[in-house]
Amino acid sequence: MAVSRARAVAGVGAAVVLALLPVVVASLSPWAPLAGALVLGLLPSLNAAPAGPRAMAAAAVASAVAAVAAVLASASGPLLPVVGTALVFGLGLAVGSLAPHGLHPAGAATITLVAYLLVDPAQIVRLLDARHPLWLVALFVGAVVLAVCAWAILVVHVALRGVALPSPAVVVNLPYGLLLGALCGLFTLVCLVWFPGTNAWWAVMTVALILQPDRRGTGDRLGGRVWGTVVGGTAAALVALVVPWPAALTIVAVVAALVGALLLLAGAAYWQAAAATTVGVVLLTFERDAVIAGDLQRVVITLVAAVVTATVVALSARLVRT
């Protein structure tokens, strides 16, 4: 049993490191603005890994199509709040249908990718749109997401051959799809109307990752997300104070993202994965002298989204009981 578990841990570690290798390369190249989209584009497939390669492939195609739609929607001008909110709401309803099959984490990760591309596409557009029409940029982003997902599927298949990843039983006692679509759609609308081009999309990500098909799972995620964000933000600030070199900070950030994905796939406590992911996101998002302000921003956004989610879930549970 110990040997089997050691093999599983080693396999998961190797799979995550190899799967995120394109992100490492992009982060240290002129294509660094694509790193965020690459990480978020990989997460749906990685979250589908316990269900096997077919589920990973389906998640890859879905995330690539969603990425194309989000980039195209980002150019809809004054209609963007309506178009973007409708896209996220529709995705939320679709993800609800995946919950009984245990595939909702992959769907929730797709919503996070879409929110990022809708609310803060500036870096990608500046990198690619200077010489190409937006429809070509959208297809390129979708193709890149599909390519890195295909790479992830390959390395997971090879590294985890014969290894069963933990796949907890799913209990559905909330109107999960409706709540997910409504809450993520609401925060998307707020972001697109009042906070476009900012990191406010983190609120959509918080809801997508916290909300679960059952009340108990949602409560566990709430505490883990808030605690992990505080711990990870503090760690990121300390790292930024100690490490003065931007390239070294980028490497630390990517390693933290690797660790976060590894912990999530290995079934570790959620707050640990959230803390490691927060370190990676903060260090990749903010310059060294803005990390502390970025930490505070992330904590505030997480708390607001968590409180709103907890309130809506509590009201929903009460209505279901009555």
C-alpha cells in the first residue's frame, strides 16, 4: 500500500510538472502575457483527470471553445456586459448538469478562464492584436489552450498509467447550476460595468471554486478558500520582500502554481492548494513593489465573494427546506 501511494504521489507530481512546462517556458519568454490564460486553460482538463482521458479531452475542447467565445465577446463594445453575463450564466447552467457525474470542477475552471478573458483581456490583446484582427486572436488563443491541454492529457496518461486519482462521491442538495450561473453572472456583470481591465474577475473565480453541489462541501470550501488566500497572500508578500530579482520571482510563482495543482490533484486539504495557488497568482500578477497592495486586493475580493456566496447558499437552503 505504501509503495502504491508513493508511486501515485510521484506520478501526480511528474504529471503536474510536465503538464505546466509550457507555462514555465511562456513565463520566461516574450510570450509571458499568455501565461495566465495558459494556466487557467489547463485547469479544466487537469480537474477532469480523475474521470479519465476522454473527460480530459472533452474539457479541453470545451475550454478552447469557451476561450474563443470570450475573446470575441470582449470586443462587443457597449453590449459586453450583457453578452459576457449571458455567456457566464449559460456556462453555469451547463456546469450544473455535470455535477451528478463529478465533473463540475472542470466546468467551474472553464468559467474562471472565461471571466479572465472577458474582464481583463488587455495583456493578450496588446500582445497579439497589434498586427491581427480580433477573430484571428480569438482562434489563436483557443488553439493555444487546446494545444497545452493536449500536452497535459498526454503527460497525465503516461505519468499516471495504472494510478487511480481520488474522486470523492458527489452529493447534490443545492440548485447548483442555477446558483453558479446566477452568482458568477452577477459578479461578471459587476466586473464588466464597473471594473473592466482589473483583477476583479477574481470574484468570479472565488464563486466558481467555492460553490459546490452540496451545502457541506460549499461550507468546507468557504473556510479553506478564505484561510488559504490569507496564508498564500502573506507568503507572497514575504517572498517579494526577500527575493529581489524579477526572474526569480517568476520562477517561484510558477513553482507555487505547480504545487497548488499537485495538492489539488492529490486530494490535499483545500486551504493548502488555495494558499499555494494564491502565491503563484499574486507573484505573476503584480510587480515586486505592488505585491502587498495586490495581496490586500485579493483578500478583499475573496472575502466579498465568499460572503455573498455563503449568504445566497444559506437562503437557498432555507427555501428548499420550507
